[in-house]
Amino acid sequence: MVRILVGSKGSGKTARLVDDLNAQAQSDAHNVVCIQYGHRLDRLVKYKIRLVDIMEYPVEGYQELLSFIAGISAKDYDLTHVYIDSIYKVAGSKDIAQLETFLGDLEEFSERNDLHVSIILSAQIEELPDSIRKYCQKFE
């Protein structure tokens, strides 16, 4: 399952992300990874959440990001949740067509591996194509 939390900059998406992550940390049944750009969440989330700074890895673009997620899943076979904070920064691209392809491939991968994926996207939902909007939950 893939869901996108979409809203304009400053609308509280990151605060919601932190709340979700910390709620996931309460359960021993969940194995959670959060991919971030930089270290901005390090002091905000509980130690049980595995934070991955994408800047420490040679990942560039949506296809490589999907491969990176697949690699994390291969290593942590009990992975249940993946969060991606600021998808444009993490992927290093704002290309909508590539994002559409990525989301379709990620949806297929997440269903095969029983994985819940939550993505933070700074955008106006009305400006996104339907193929992306179907994953969105508006937050403002």
C-alpha cells in the first residue's frame, strides 16, 4: 500500500510524519524505516525507528530509490513500513512523469512484499495528475 501525504510547504506534514513514526514505534510488531534527506528528524523520532539519510548513499533518481528500498527490504525481511520524507529531495528529481512511474512500481512492490509506504510530498493536490492523486491524502 502506498499513500502520499500532500500539502503546501508549512502545512504540518512533517509534524504528522513524526507523529505517525512515533506511533509506529509503540508496536513491537512493526519494523519501520524512514528515508530522509539530511538529519532533520533525528531528534524528533523514537530510537526504534531506523532513520536513513539518503545523502549517505549513491542514490539518484526514482529508479535507484526503488532499488534502494528493495535492498532495504531484502536485508530486513520483516520490514513492515517505509516512510519517505520529502520525496523530491530524496529522489533528487521533481519530474512528474518519473514520479508516476515510480509510484506504480512501488505500489506493485509494496503489495508483493506486504509493505506500507507513506510519502511526504510538498505540492498542491489540485495540480497533480490523477495517476498521482489516487495515492494522496490532502493535509492542510
